[in-house]
Amino acid sequence: MSSLTPLTSVLGKTRAKHLLKRATYCVTKSRLEEFSAYTVDQAVAKLLEPNVKKLSQPINYETGNPWIENDPILGVVDPSFSTQKLIEGTYAWWLDEAKNDKSLRSRMTYFLFSFLSIDTVSLRGKRGFFYDYLRLLEMYTLGSFKDLMFQVSINNLMLSYLDNGFNTAVNPNENYAREVLELFTIGKGPSTGVGDYTHYTEEDIVQAARLLTGWRIGKDRVTNHGGDNGGIPTGYPLVNRHDFGEKVFSERFGNRVISAYDSSNKTESQKIERMKTELVEFFDMIFDQEATAKYVCRRMYRYFVSANITKEVENDIIAPLSDTFRINYSFEEIIIQLLKSEHFYDEDDHVRGDEIIGGMIKSPLELMLQTLTITNYPVPDAIEESKNHYLFFYRREMVRDFLELSGQKPFDPPSVAGFPAIYEAPLYDKFWFNPATIISRYNLGALLLNKNATKVDFKVTTFVEKNVSVPFSVDVLITELIELFFSKPVSEERTMYFSNEILLDNGTLTPSMWTNEWSNYRSTGNNIGTEAALVPLFKALIWSQEFQTN
């Protein structure tokens, strides 16, 4: 029976790896050892601690100046910018900060992005919109989803992306209203008739579009109508473009009525407040529906736990999780409940750890960032080696030559629904593996070892020396690397494969020869022999099915 009952024992190595790999991008040997000794309460509390960024924003690698706003440390904003470079610089900035984030915030931010998708095509000529959107999502990773939907609705990037910045009373645009209902909150549900989708109707979209009229894109990023939203710029209301008439929703929402507002003889500030009030009432109406909480909890479950939602999981996990969510729509409450549960660690049935741990294919983003952190890969410093950091390592190698070729340009999904692996049944995460992407995924190890491309001279010998207790012993070397890289123990047959077929190259080396090769490296500093044996092992570990899954 699936259970949200909290796990009571110390995590241990396998469960610690599972938690860190599912909840963060930062998975290192020292963190695995630290979390192995924690109870689940201690571990989740650690993941909830605030994350301190290395850099507050992306910088122009050509000048070293900040690209978005003046900064007391980085200096005065660079007034000249190439939009494309700014987008790519923001990619690099976010990826590097996510790599170093020891909390669950970056992983939650990307969950929200995968849920409330945009693409950077909407950014052309608009400085800082993408940065603002990422900051907004991060701010609400542990906050109220209902409050976030209000903020997203007046966010400049979303106003641009789904055309609500052009939605007026005389020319209503339904794009954003449709996606709010279909993708962002309550979900479509099975069709029960013409224009009726179980949870809402086509007429509800019409009424929602009327309610959302009048908001405009604040291209100069100086307006803020978001209240206590951390000072993130928003769009602005044009009261003469808003429809203040009565909005009557269908029986799917209990025939909810948002009353007409007599705007005559009202000040502009009063009209603006009415526009905001209508927006609040609209989301109150949506979030009052039980289906909304369940839809959100299913999305979170598939992101953090498993694509497979059985009837048992629906009844025993999704339903009680959604009950928690409906109390105040807090992401913090449900992510704590989920990550502490016996079910998350696959400890709630008679065969423990057989389905959930190691049961999801890593997204390219997870694969890349977790490989960088597990190997403690020396990414060029963002300030001291700006060009290598932004241009060569992240823009060209990690984004262009890995993430894009693997099917996940991270902030440009193929549609407003996001990446198919996030939402599309029945394959879900299996979408990440296909004939067009598999070669790129398998080539990640080789890519990281190409110093001409990455501008990083990464030596596997050095990595092994720092992470294996007795590197001259074949048995210890293979055992400890498997324990570090893989989510759960493997069979003796797989261990022997990495040992005999890969490291020892089917008898080309013997264990004693390996010991001598390592001794030679330690005495002379010459790593040619050790690298020759370890590079194939490094690549094989990364392309193995055990490492390609979490």
C-alpha cells in the first residue's frame, strides 16, 4: 500500500543518493556522505536552507560588467548588448548557479518552468525579461502557487509569450486564458461534449479572456504591480482597454459570477485595483476546485517520483497530497510531505527499492549538471575566465553541443506544454531516449574530456585520486566509483564488466599491472598509462544505463 507516512530511519547511502539526485542538481561525494548520516527530517531541512548565489545576474564576458542591473559588486550595467548573447549569458548564469545550488530551489525552479513554460523567442529586444521570469519562479518555489499565478499573469515575459499583452476589451485574445486552464492550473480532463472538458468549458475560456484584458508589456522594466514580489518588474494595466463587465462562468465552476464594475467617476488607481481584484477572484475560483490541486500534485509527482500513477498512487498519494496543498496552496508543504514519505524511497511495499529508485531516465539537464558535480568538474570561473566560462564551456559545449543535441535546449521547449517527457503519456521520461538524442547522451563523457572544446584540462586520474580510497586496487576502484555514480547497487556481473572488460581491457591489463601503473604515476607524476585505462572507464560509467537513470 502506497504511503505518505514519513520515513523514520537514517537515510543511508542509497536513499541519500536518491534524495539528492531527485531534489537537486548538486550531487557530490562529500554531500552523499553527509546526507547518508541524516534522518529524513534532517536531510529535508538541509535542502530547505536558503541558497546563496555566486553571482546575482549574468555578466557580459567581453567587459565583465553586469548585463541586467547595476550591482554593488559587479559594477554598472553594460548599456550595449546583443540580445542573443544576453539570452545565452542568462542560460550560462542559471546553469552554473543551479549546479552549485545545495538546496532544492533550482530543481523546484525548473519544475515550475516545465509547468509554466515560455521560450526565449519572446525576448527579442527586451533586456532582462528572461532573468525576471527565472527570478519570479525561484521566489515562489516554496511559496503559494495561487499567488504565483497572479504574478505570472502580469509578468512581462508571459504577457509577451502568450499574447495577453495584446488582449483588449474590443479585441480579446484567448491564448493565455486557454493555457491557464488547460496547462497551468486545473487541466483539461476528458471531453464530455462539444466545448466541454470536464473541468472547464470553451465559454469559461471566453470569460477568462475578458477578465484578463488590459495588461500591457512594460518594456522599460520600471513598473511593478506585483506587490510584495521582490521588486521584480511587471507589466502595467491600461484601464481603458479592460472589460469591466460581468463575467459568468459555467457550472464547472459552480456558475461563479465576477460582478460588473461601474468604472464611471472612478479614479485610475481605483480601476487598476479592480483589475487586480478580478484577477485574484479568478484564481480563487480555479483553486477552489479539487481538480486543480490534484492536477498540480500529479505534475509534481511525475517530476520528482515516477511517471507511473496507478489507481493506488492516485488514492494513497495524490489525494492526500492535494488535501495538504488545498490548505494554502504552498509548494513547501507538499514537497516536504513527498520527500519525507516512505513512498518516495520505495519503502512502502514488500519489495523495497525496486521501482522508484533508479526508475526515471535523467533529463539531459540532470545528466549534465549531476555529471559536473559528481566529478567536481573544474568549470572555468565566471569572472576570472569569463570568455571560457560563458562562450566556450556553457554556450558552445554544454548548451549547443550537448543539451540541444540531446533534445532539451533548457529554456526553449517545443511548445507551451513544455517538453514531451514532462507531460506526454504514456512515454513521459522515455522521450529523452530516441534515435536523434542517444548518441549525444552517450558522448557526454567524451565531450567533457575534449579540452580544446571545453577549455578545461580534466584528468580522470586526478578525479580518481581524489575520490577513491585505494585507487591502486582494481576491486576498490570499481566498487567505489559504482557507488558514487549509480543510484543503487548493481549485480556482480555488472561490476565484473566494468572491471574486466573496461578497466582491464579484456586482459590487456591485469590487477597487478594496474597497481604498478598507479605506483608509477604516484612516483613520477606521469599519468599517460593511468589515463589510457581510466578514460574508457569514465566514458563507460557515464553512458551506462545505471548512470543515465535516477
